[in-house]
Amino acid sequence: MIRILSYNEMNRADIFQRSTVPTGVEDTVSRIIQQVKEQKDSALLDYCTQFDGGAPERLEVSEEEIRQAFESTDPQFIKVLKKASDNITSFHSCQIRNSFIQNKSSGIVVGQKIVPLDRVGLYVPGGTAAYPSSVLMNCIPAKIAGVKEIIMVTPGKNGTVPPAILSAAKIAGVHRIFKVGGAQAVAALAYGTETIPKVDKIVGPGNAFVAEAKKQVFGSVDIDMIAGPSEILIIADQSCQAGQVAADMLSQAEHDKMASAVLVTDSPRLAESVRSELERQLSVLPREEIARSSIENNGKIIVAPNLETAIDIANEIAPEHLELCVDNPFDYLDRIRHAGSVFLGKNCPEALGDYMAGPNHTLPTSGTARFSSPLSVDDFVKKYQYTYYTKAALSAAADDIIYFAEQEGLSAHARSVSVRLAEDLEDGKDGMG
């Protein structure tokens, strides 16, 4: 049964069971990565046989497979996927940033160019459940950013990718899809094989092995984040319905046994009601075993003296998902500092964000919302800056540049300026005086 704690009893460092790498994962992943680097496709096929029920005839999903999957997917689900895609596109289109140029003064031009990445890799999980929503959330911002080639990897059970995953990929605009998952898929994207091209960045959630693989290949390739187990923190006042709060907690608890669901309320009565309701709903939940383990091992209900204190707790914890199930939630929005995604009011369950609202559901976990952000168009672009000076403009700035360089003991830096201003290069004078 979930624990109920008073504000004075709670251990702030233990509100969420922050994930740690299980014993042996680092060494196992390191070995997998090295094998993929050396043996390439051969290693991938061996791992498909070991983990996915058999190696596929070919690693890449064919156009015919995608067509058949799309035609076999429930037409109603296709409509829902397209509606979700439209909402995600609408939201992320507002994130597009523009290059800029400054004509600072006569003879000086500086600026910044924003350019899309050439090729990115999307990791789509396929373990305890298939997530076509992750396909949409990871691909659409990349398309909006203008990425030239989007590569997707996902486990193919017995050589087959679920039709819903392939349908979502078709709708989102994925360019190529490969039937491989786990740390080996991350290694393939990072270093390339005979079949899978090397990418510039890898995005998307996965299990502990996938997260560790992303961590180990970072530097050879960019990554979005190292995602941990799902988290939800709900702030609820006494007017909330216990059944709704419990359902929202279980929406994250059913992800996996390491997920964490926390309620912070100013109502002892609601706390007791939610605990009872959790037990009732767990008993009829199809994924009861997973959700019960999550709730009993990682879940908590905290009774705070007031809502202001509850918000302080949320800011300190920096949860992945934060629900403000209170009256007038916009009154509290400016007080929120650290959260991956905030859901306002009593009619806004976290599931809205997972599927339909439009904001991204790939979010910082494990307290990293203190310094990082949800996946966005920004993740699929890079910037370079440029500078132009005329000779007259350089001459006007020369003394300051030379002096600055000499203060740092870098005489060659200073000379690179003064040599351009020398009056008699033929005599070897370089303007250093």
C-alpha cells in the first residue's frame, strides 16, 4: 500500500526514487557497443536472434511492409494519429527560430545562422508496450527543423514491427526504418554499419540499456537526454475527486516498475481517499503487476500545510510531469520553476500530453528539469556564427585586440591583427613596433 507522509516526515531526497544504473549494465553495454563497432550488421543480427525472437531477412523495413501495415491499421486509429500529428505540428511550428544579422557600424557585420542537422536517429521502444506516440513526438520536430534524413530504429519481434508503429512513422515522415532495438541499435546509429547509416544525433526514450548506450556514445554523436523512469507529481486541493487523482497516478505507474507517482495535497481527507481509490483501481488494471510494484515501492502521498508549500516541493523535486489539480491553476503557474511539462486544472490529465495536446512528451526526468527542457525543434538544429570586418574597421579595433591578446600572453594572436595593418610587408615589418 502507498505511504502517506506529513510534510515534516518526508525525505526530500527520496520523494522520487531516482534511477540508478543497475549492476552490470555499464559493462554489458560497453561490450555490445564494441561488438557492433567491430562486427556491424553481423552483430545486429546476432542480437536480434538473442533478444527479438529471430533475425529478420533484412534489417530495413521495406516500402511494401509499411504499405501493408498502414492498410491493416484500424482506420479510426489512423484518423487519431493524424489528428495528434496536426496538433504536434501546430505546437512545434511555433518553436522555429530565425537566423539573424547585425550591421553594427560601417564596415562591420556579425550574425548567426541556424541550420538543421543532416541526419538524426529516432529510438522507438518496443519492450513491454509499443508507442506510436513516441514516433510522432520524436519525428515531427525534426521534420519541422528541416532535418534531411530521419532514421528510425525499433525492435522487430520475430522480424516484424507493430503496424501501429509503422503507420505512425509514415504519417510523421520517417525516411528509413530498421528492425533493431536495445543498446545495439544505439551503437549502430552512433557508428554506422553496412546497412544503418551513422547519424549526427540520437533521440528517444528506452530502457536502462538504451539510456546507458546513449550515455556511452555521447561525444561521437549528440543525444537529446538520458531519460530515466517515468515520473508524475500531482498537486491537488481538497475539491479534487479521489478517483481522478488516483487514475492520473496510475497512468504513469503502469509504464514500468521503476516509475514514480507522487501526490502532494493540503487535504488529509483527500490523501486517505486517494489511497483507497488506488487500491480499488489497481485491482482491475490490466497492467496491475507493473503498476502495483511502482505504487508500492516508489509511490507516495504527502500532506503539505498549504498549496504554496506543495509548489515549493514540486520546484525542489523538478518532476517530469506536474499536474496542478487546483481551482484557478493559472494563479500558480508563474510560481512553477522546475518541471518537464505542466498540466493545468482538473480537466487536464497527463495523458493529454502523451497523445493529443501537442506539446512534446519526451521530457527531462530524474530532476534534470532543473536545467534541461522537453524535446523541441531546437534539438534538431545547430548554430554557427559569422563575422565580417573591412580593413578600416579592423584598424579601428586593432589596438584593443592587440592589447587584449598581449594580456593573455598570446603574441601570435596579436600579430595576426598587426600584420594586416603593416605599411611595409616587404621589409618584414609586422606592425609590432
